Amino acid sequence: MLTIVLQIFLTGRILKWLGVGLTLAMLPAISLVGFVAIGLMPGLGLLAFFQVLRRAMNYALSAACAVKCSSPRCGAKTNTKRRA
């Protein structure tokens, strides 16, 4: 549910604001913040919260960045002539 909400409402905006590089850099940063928080205040609820957040962000943002990285850029010239 969280992943769907992220993909619908936030993924496009995050990619526009930060670009692909910083969006992909957010994923390890979220993991780092989660591990530090769990290290300071260990608890099952905090572990579950950051695990759900990390997985949702990973799926929502990684998939979008992969599509954006693999699609051709707008206006890029492609070779339309084929050699036999």
C-alpha cells in the first residue's frame, strides 16, 4: 500500500526535484538512518518501521530510476540507417 502511494504521488516529484543520482543516493541514506536509529533505540517496532520504509522506497524509487536510466533521452539522435 505504501509503495503504491509513493509511486503515484511522490516518485515523479522526487525524480524532478533531485534527479536520478540523488534519488538513488537516498536509498542507502534511509538505510543508514534506520540502522543508526535501531542502534540507539533497539526495538522490534522501530525495526519493522524502517524495514517497511526501506523496502517501499527501494521498490518505488529503484524501479522508476531503472526505467528512466534505460529509456532514451528526449531529442537524442538515433541512427536510423541500417547497414545490410
